[in-house]
Amino acid sequence: MKKTVGVVLVACLVGVVGYFTYESAAAKKPEAVVRTYIKAMMNRDFDTLAAINYRPQKQANIIDRAPKAEQAKLLQKMYEGYRKSFEAMKPIDNTTVTWSEKFFFAPGMDYEIIHVEKKTSPGTPSSDYRFRSVATVVIAASYPSPDIAPLYRGRRIKKANLQIDLIQSQDVVKGIQAKPVHEGWLFKWFLVDESSIIYWDS
């Protein structure tokens, strides 16, 4: 396996060593990453989630710029912090919050990918102005039982379309043109298409 720049996540992400290599991650399509992420969330496979979620990867990129002797300790602290926040996460209506997807990508749910779009999005003038590669994957999700259905605005969802946003890992740290820890698409967050919602109590 080709070693990625600087940060080696072996110390923190033991379960996914070799999972996202330099070549294979870049070759994966957005919809393939979404399937992997949803499966990992259903299985509560935190190592895989942390490897392809943009927030831990963004921090790992920043840690890569710390003194080499400090990186392993910083990575371990970062990893444990995200793991604890994942375990403590409660249902929340703001789906851009880290790990809010935990209750929407639930064991026993059914889903179908219905739309995939890749595009470029402009950066910000306050950083090195450049374009970022982003992708949107829309899934039609359904929950066959109220017991597994996510709670949203105080009601249980039976069916809804979820818009999942991804970003290329080279763009997770704005204005920094360094090679990322893992190259490829990373899960950013998701939004609920409220016009598509069918509730269990409807």
C-alpha cells in the first residue's frame, strides 16, 4: 500500500488500515462511498465512519502540520473525542451536526439511490480562492417499522428523500494545497427533503 502524506492513521484507525489506499479511494464514485458509509453506520463500524467522514479527516490534515513527535498523541485524542461524541449522540433535527445521521442510517432501513451529481463549488475569498469538488447523492429512504424510524420534528419518519453531500478530501482544509490523509470522496452531512416526508402518524 502506498503511504499517504505525513499522517498515518494506523495508530487511530486500526480497523481501516489499507481500507482507503491512495489509488482505490480516488477511484471510488460518490455513490459507492455513500453505500459504504451507510453500511458502516448500520453496523456501527466507527473506524470506517471516521475514515470517510470529512470532519475527522479535516482534523487529521491539520494534525499533519503539528510536530511529528506530537502527531500520534494528537490523533489518538482526536479519534477518542469523535468516538465518544458518536456514542453519546442523541436524535437532533439539525442534520448537519456530526453523527446526526446515526439515526437516519438505521439498521433495518431500506434505501435506493435516485440521483447523483458532481460539481465544483467556489472557495472563499478569505482563503486561497479556488474551486472545490463536491457531490450530492440523493437516496429514497424508508423505515419499515416505527421502532427504527428516525425522530424528526417530533414525529417518526416512514419515508423521505435524504440529500447526502460529499466533498473531495483534497478540499477539506480550505486554502491548503497539500495531499490529504486519504484521497477520495468524504461524507460531509445530509439534509432531509421535507417535501418528501411521509410520517408514520400521517
